[in-house]
Amino acid sequence: MVIIFKINKYWILTFCMVLCSINSIFSQEIPDTEIGLDIIQLTASLKEKGLSDQEINGEIFFAREQYKERYLERKKMEESLLQEVAKQNLLLSDQEIGFDAARETLFLKKRGLNTSEDLNLEIDRVREMYKAQYIQMKSTEEELLQKTQPKRLLKAGVLTDVSQSEKEALKALYDSTNGSKWTNKTGWDFSTPVTSWNNTTKTGWFGITVTNGQITSLNLGTNNLNGFIPPEIGQLKYLKFLSIRDNKLSGTIPEEIGKLIDVEILALDANKLSGNLPKGIYDLKSLIYIYVNNNLLSGTISPEIKKLTNLTYIYSSINQFSGSIPAEIGQLSKLIFIDFRSNELTGPIPPEIGQLKNLTSLYLQYNKLTGTIPPQIGLLTKVQWMNLSYNQLNGNIPIEIEKIAFNYLYLNDNLLEGALPNLRASYLLDIRNNKFCFTDMLNRIALYKTKTNHSPQAKTDTAKTITSAIGGSVTLTMCEDGRFLPDDTFQWFKNNIEIVGATNRIYTITDLKNNDTGVYSCKSYHINNPDMSPLVLEREPITLNTINCSPLIGAVKSPSEKFYTNLESNFTFETIATNLTYVWSVTSVTGENVNTQNSDMKNRMCSYKFTAEGDYLITLTATDTTGCSTTFTKTVKIIDKHCIKEDIQFSFETTVTNLNYTWSATNTANVIVNTTTNNTGQYTFTPEVPGEYEIKLSAEGAQNCETLFSKKISVENCIPFASCTASNPNTPIIKSLFVALVNKVLSQPESKIKDGYTCPELMALKPYIKNENPAIYNFKNRETFLEFSFTNRSGLDVVMEIKNGKIVDFNLDNYVSPETETKLIANHLYAYIKGVDFCPSELSCVSHVALVVDESGSIDLIAANKIKKQLKSFILQQATTNDNIGSNIYVSITGMSDSDENTRTDFIRPTKLTNTPAVINQFNTWIDNYGNRGGKTTGVSASSDYWRSGLEGALSYSMKPNLVLMITDGCQTADVLGLKTTLKKFNNAHASNSQLPHLYVVGLEKGFYVDENFYTNKNSGTDPNTGTLVNTVTTHLTKSLQYLLDLPATQFPKSDSNQFDKGTYYGHENFNLLASDDTYFSDKLADSKIVCGTASVKDFCDDCLSFKPEPGKEYLISAWVKEELFTQVKTYENPSIKIIFYNRKEALDIPAHKIDSLSIKASGAIIEGWQRIVKKFKIPSNTITIGIQLENASPSIPVYFDDIRIHPLQGSVKSFVYDPETFKLMSELDENNYSTFYEYDNEGGLVRVKKETEKGIKTIQETRSGSVINTN
């Protein structure tokens, strides 16, 4: 598809001026500086090569002609392009300008544009923007070409070859990008010197410019490079220009690209590069232009970008960059062009961007930017193009932006609001789909009606649901924030039907009835003083429900049924009702009011400190949004708290004198435990045992003796409680998992947390929750606290205080056990946790996988890159598993040394993997250096394949490994017996302890390995120079492991590529599997239960046809079977169909992949030798692949299967058989697998129809001499 670009007048004027200047250059001599020739440098260079003055003059003349020819050729191309544009006949395809119409359409639909008219309008507008940007980019192309030309040229006779290092880099690039399939590989013959490409003569090395024996330019754009950028690219250290754009490159950008310190132009765009930008890219201080757009790059833009002080143009659009735009970008004072569009950038636009005084274009659309537009953006007075659309920017447009005279300004599809400044845009200003209203536009409407897309705007207010009682009243309002004008007019609608007479901003419905239920909306217009059409504002809908009052269901609860004076007593209301308001009150049983608390819907808790013993009534009145109220009560007894070993004082006051007092304390067994007699009326009781006691007082006077006083007290063991959480080392880990879960559910809309909700954070906590299959139930977020349970029941397990959307910190000093409710007191709100084990004896899913890696020279670069890819993926996946499910997977890495002793110090000890930079970077750094440490690190050389060194290192860590995973292509040793001793430390060895670590070897089957003949082979000779015995090896991994593991001659190590726990090794042909299956190690370790987690689910339906059975649904399988027998039988016993259900696409015959199976045999009558198999079955949950096996139980009787069908139980299948020559219908099989046969005469006429039934085949229709005979 091509589009004609419509050029505006200012473009034509500019182009005309350029054309005039171009025409003039052909009529005069062109200065050397203009054509890019540096005479001084060229002369000095030629003198260094020993040329005479006469030869130098000749070379300068030759160079000047060459430069002039190229200069004029470029100018002619530029003139041709500009003339084509000036004629308004430039045809640009969407692909050429980088515009993906399908992608834009999908994005716009997600933003709410659904009508064809709106979509087409927006697509055309965005396409025009892309075209204009493309033209702007083209206008700089000639400048780029000028920069990339060599400044000195020599005749072929005086050229020298480039350095060996540069040539090796070219070879690596050629090999890693499938050079044999390049579109143009002219000259790339590595047996010849590298020379500059001459586009006129088509000689030299295509895409290369050589200056003074150094490669200064490499231009292989649009040349079908397919592969990855090799790290050797960093050896081209004299490059000023590097372009490998518009190819098929994948993988990451190598860190070594940071060695190209002279590069000014870096073009990597339009590929499939992924991963983060390497740190080294920020060391390219000469960089002026960077093109990384149209890739799959991710990660953040580092603050280190500030080091690129010469950067002028940034093209990084259409990637997956995340994080914020670093403030340090403001230090790049030379920036003219920034393109960050179509990424995943978040956070605010940094104010420092206002420091870019030379900026002319700023593209930030299609991101997730938030916050306000910084006023400093008004300092960008040279900006002509600014696009901030399709973000989440809010607040006012800063008035400082009035200083900028834009050509185009796009602010649409954000959350902007407030009075509009005097925005200036020569051609287009777009503020649609924000939160602007008429009052914001009042003073700017003349401008915005002519040069602005300002309609539609987002709906006002917020959607709400109101439930009111029948007979009551309700008031509906538009522009609740008060942002409206006196001349605004309004119209209310019910269920999209206009309400006659409802033309005010506030609409009140009195005496509500059932038929008032509905969805209400309101539209606002402003057509006078001034006319602001076509803009129409609409508020978000209000859903009105009417109900009759019904009592709420709930109960007042307390964590304890013991209540004491002078201590906080806490009460909470448990109910499934929402949006309630509460009034709490405390009264004595006599009705005296003690305390009253009014609460809103955010607080359904009450705390009160009683000062006197007695019986009290706790009363709660809960009111819903309809005004319906229900009252709940709870009676409590308040007592003094007493402790063992502490004195309890009693006294009796009276005006009577001369009395003797007898005090006694009696326990619940009616045994007096303490008594005393005195005449003071004072008594001290010190209980030794907790329990209930009755204190009695008798006073004896002159006349009589009687009991005057009796009081019951409760005594407790008040020794300070010490929770297990104070000393358990696992408690902080469990607490962090719990906090992560709470913050996760807090971050979600309450509507999303439905009963049965699960998430990775819950799965991480699951091993410590005392419910078999926990999920989130009864979830409520009440802004100041939240509540939920782990099972589907009426009670709650968690009530937590929250503040600013986060959980308030808490301690577990009161924690006893998962079965006991743990009280958490904060800010006088009652909170508690139940059902979580915060004191586990050990953490779940603890494992240590020790990686032992062969780093010898026999593993070439390609193989090393495959190993590195697998290792990086493995580390990341285990870290993700730990983070997601709370497992404790530890990984260590030990590289083999170049001797039997473990002399290396660059190992990584067992480390729990988490997705934190410190952990991931530690492993990635080791892996990145893999294969590059030879001669640089102690113990690393081309001979670093001594198994014993790596295995002993892996076994030496204090945390013993569950599995040692060794990657190798060969083995050396100077101590065979020592190596065998090391192998006996694994449970694979003959007669070894099963509790020892397991060894699994990922190796090449054909390599150089150790066997029993390593030093003693009879055929080995002696070295004629030294007289020493020559080593011999076996070329098979299997044989080597058999010997080293001390297995009997008839026993071989188990080869298994899937079950790492059962197998000992797998001998691969090469390491391709490690590159092609990123999750190979992770999947097999999970399947083998060596680490926790589950294997990844591949794209298991990439080859599915239209029929795809679904788990949980019922299906029917049917078929016809036949045995080749010479005797008659009632049923066939040998043939059967077996259905196997797998949870992996690979469908391996291992327990980890199998879910269930089902065998089906024939039944019913045998018809014409065939018997039917039919069975209804249900596909189990988690099924991904279904296997069908046709089985024969007899070793000698042949069996046949025909017309096998699987279809939904409620569906049916018919099949048809046609003659391959006449295409006549021969038979039709109905939904029950019974056939109808059709027979024809020689002329093709139908003569007979037969039907298969349980009683055999019957003729049901026959034609003779043109008449039809029905036989049924």
C-alpha cells in the first residue's frame, strides 16, 4: 500500500531554496573542505608511507577527484529526492516509514476507539505524523553520508591490509550472521586484503571503508544478515560508522560494542535484538547518532546516558524499554531529536528535559508516563514537533508552554485538565480524550475550533452505584467538582432515553419506586457565548437500585472472652455486607452510657478501656447505603487481672469498732488455700497457682458472727510470654512472604479479588498456610484495614491495618501457633492473623544445584554461546521460581581447572537466587566471561577440562548439593584413581550410598574421555623424545562413565535426557539443545522434583488444527476393529484403544508428564466381521496433549482399526468415501459409525443403497429399469 504525501507550503519553500543552492554548485569549483577532503592529514599520511613529493601530488589529485565525484553523486541523489517531494508525488509505503497500521489499530481499540470513522481518522493522522517524521529523518541523510566517507584515499597500489584483529572481527561477523546468504558479499574473501568498497566500480569489500589501513566504516544495512552480533565486533576499534540496520539479527547487543570509542553513527535498528542495552554503549563518547528503534530491546535507560555528550539524535522507538526517563538526559546539550515512542516507559517526564535548548523534536507517545507536564518544557523554544499522546499524564498544561511555536503538538489521550494556555501550533494541535471541560476552553475557543482536535473528551465524574430505599429520595449530579459554566446546558438520560424536563445539572428523584431503577447519565452542551460545539461532555453513568430494607447478618466478635480493667478490649463486626457505617456504644447493664463511637465504612472496629469491674453491653448499629439499620449486641464481664506470685490487697471499712476479722481464700474444689484473722480489716493474698478463687470475710463482734463479704477473683500465670518468632530464624522470611501477599491484593482492584483468587505471592506462602488448598475468600479493602480468609467460610483469618495503600508494620510477639489467633495492635485498631505458621522448623523447597562447567579450548565460540544462553536462562528461571512460590533454590557455579587440583578462585558459592540485580549480575558476569578467561584467570587454559577439579569444588561447599550438573565435551586427569575416588562420592557410583549427591552429565557422546586404558593401553607407545608413556583415551562418554563409576562390565550408566534424577548422563551430538530450548535445565529439574516449581508450558498448540479438545469437557471416541480369525467369536478380546493424557506437549513416557490413561475394548455385535469400540470420556484438568495408542494383545493374530473418531459428546461426526476415479459417493458413515453403501451401474446410475445395522447389511433401496424399489 502506498500513500501520496501532501506537502505543506513551508516544506516547498524550504525545498526550493535547497534546490537553488544545489544547482549553483555545479558551476563553480568546490572547496576541499566542502567535499570532506583533509589535505594536511592526507599529505602527512602519505609522507609516513615514504612517497616522494611528486607521488604525493599525484595521490592528492587522485583523492580530490574521487571525493569530488562522490560529493556530486550524493548531491544529485539529494536533488532527485527533493524534486520528487516538491512535486507532491512522493510515494511512501507504510513499511518504508515504519508505520504498522495493524498494530496502531489494535492499540487504538484498547484505548476505546471502536467506530470505523474514529479509527480511520486516527490512523490517517498517525500515518501523516510518521511520514513527516520520515521526511525529517531523510533530510539528515546526506549529512550522515558525508560523515561516513573516508577522509583519505590511496590508489590500490599503495593500500595495505588491515590488522589481523580487525580481519578476525570481520570473519566472526560473517560467520555469526550467515555470511554465505548475504544479499551482497562481494569482496569478502578472507584470503585477500581488506580494501574499501568502490560503489562505482563495484570492487573492494562490500560495505567497508578502509582509511590508512584501518576499517573506519562498516555499512551492511538491508543485506540479509541473519544471526547475532559477535563480541568480536569490539575489535573494529577505529570504526566511525557502523550500520547493520534492517536485517534479521537477534540476541543481545554484546558488551564489547563499548570498545568502539570512535564511532559516531551506530545504526542497529529494524532487527530483532533483545535484552538490555549493554553498559558499554554508554562509553561511546564520540556517538552522535544512535538508531536502536524497531527491535525487542528491554530494560531501563541508564542514567549513564549522561556520558554521551556528543549525542544529537536518539532513535529508540518501538521496543520494550521500561522504567523512567533518567533526569541525566538533560545534560546532553547537543540533542536535537528524541524518539522514545511505543515503549513501556513509566514515571514522570523529568524537568531536566528543559535543559535541551537545541531540541527540535520530542516523541514520547504510546508509553505509560504519569505525573504532570513539567513547566521546564517551556524552555524548549526550538521544538517544532512534540508528541506526548497516549500516556497517563495529568494535571494542567503548564502556561510556560506558550513560549514554544510548535508546528505540531499532540497531547491527546491523557488525563489532562484545567484552564488551557495559549498554545501555538502552526498546523495541528490535538488535545482530544483528556478531561477538559467547557470552562477550560472558554478563553481559547477561537483558536481551538480552527487548529485543534478537541472533541471528544473523557467522561466527567466517576461511575457509581446508588442503592436507595423505596419511598426515599436520591440526588444525581453532573460536574460534581464544580467545573462548569453558567451557560452550560444539561440533559439527563435514563437507560439512554432522554428524561423530559431533566435539564439541570442536579436531578432529584423523590418518592422512589421500583421502576426508578436504571442507569442514569447526563450530557452537557455549550452552544452560546461562545459556541463550543461539536464538543459534548458526558458524565460517567450512575446505576440506581431500589430495595426494601432487610436485616443485616453479622456478629460482634472479640479475640478473647476475658476482659480486664485498665486494658484495651477490642471488638470487631464480622459480616459479608459492604459499604456500611457504624455507631458503637458501651453501656452498663443498668443502661448507663459509658462510651459512644461513630465510625465510617472504613472502620468496623472498636477499642475501649474499662476502668471498673462489672457487666457491660456492647452495642453496634450498622447502616447500609439505603439507610437500613440493624443493631447487634454483646454482653461482657469486666474483671480485675491478678497474677500468681503477686500480692492482692483487700480491705474492709466500717465505723463499727472492736471487731475481729477472719479472711479466707477458697479454690474451685472448695478447699481453703489461705486464711488469716486480724482486727485491722486488711488482707493480703498471694496465690501460688492460677485459677478461680473466692475471697470471704467474716467479722466477729460482741453479739454475733456473720459473713459480711464475698468476692470471686481470677488468677493467671502472668509470666511474660516468649513467642517462638523471637528466636526462629525462618520467621522474617515467612513474614516477608505474608507482607508481599497482603501488598499484592492491596494493589489489585477489589472487584478482581473474587472468592478463590490466587496469585504467585499466595503460592509462595502456601507451604506455611495450614489449609491444604488455600485461596483468598471474603476479601474486603476498607482503606484503613483489609480482611480475608484462606478458606471459603464465614470467619476471617486476616484482619490487617493499612495506610496509604500499604500494610502497616507489625510484630509477632503474641504469636503462639497457626491455630491460635495472633493479636496485632496498631493505632488502636484491632488486627489479627490466623492460619499461618510463622515458626516452621525448616523452609520449604530447599535445594542446591551445583553447576560444574568445562571451560577447555575444545569448546568453540559457537558451542560456548549455546552453553551461556542455557545457563543464563536457567539462573533467571530459578530466581523467578524462588520469587513466585517462595522456594529456596540455591545454585553454585564451579569451573574446571587445568589440573586435577581445584586451583580456581572465580567460583560462585551456593547462592539463593532472586530477581535482584546484585544476585543476577553476579551469575551473568561469570557466564558472560565463560570462554574468555583462558590465560587471564588462575587455573584456566585450553586444558580446563579436569573433571576432578570441578567435582571436588562442587562437593566442598558447606551446603552440599542435591545434584551436580556437569557440562563437558571431554576429560583429562593425571590421577585416574583419584578421579574414580571422586566419582564414588555420588550415588550413581557402583554400590554407593543413595543419600549421596546425584551426578548428571550433559556431554558430547563422542569426545576425548578417560577409561581403564588411559595410561595402560597395550597399544600405547612411548614418546621417542622423552621415553614417557603416551596417553590414550576413549571417544565415548558412555564407556568413560562406566569405568569411572566402577560399574560392572555388563552394566552401563543410564542415559536419559529427561529424568535428571534417574539418569546419569545423556551423550549429545552437539550443544544445540541448550540453545534451542531455553528452559531445558529448568524443566527437567522441575520434572525430576530436584527443584520446586513446574516446568514451563510451551506453545503447545502451535500445530493445532481447528479441533482442539478442552480439559473438563466430555467427548466420545469410537472406532471399528477386526481380528483376522478363522473361528467365530462373540467379541474381539485383542484390539483396544488406549488414551493417554499428558501435561506437556512433549508427551514423554515419564510420570511427570502423565496425568491419566484410559483403555477401551470393543463391545456389541460383530457386523460383517467388524465390531465397534465406543466410550464416553472426560478430559482431566491440566491436559495439554492426548496420546492415542492402537494396541494388540495378541502376538500372532493381526488386528485392524477403521474410522477412528473423537468429538464432543453433544456433537456428531459424519464421514464420506468417494471413488477416486469417478468421484462418486461410495459410502456414508453416520454419527453412530454405521455405513450406508451406494452402488452404481456402468453408466453411473445409482442402482442400490445398502444400510449397515446391528443385524448385518440390509438393502434399503434398489433401482431397476428406471423404477425405485424400497425394501424397508
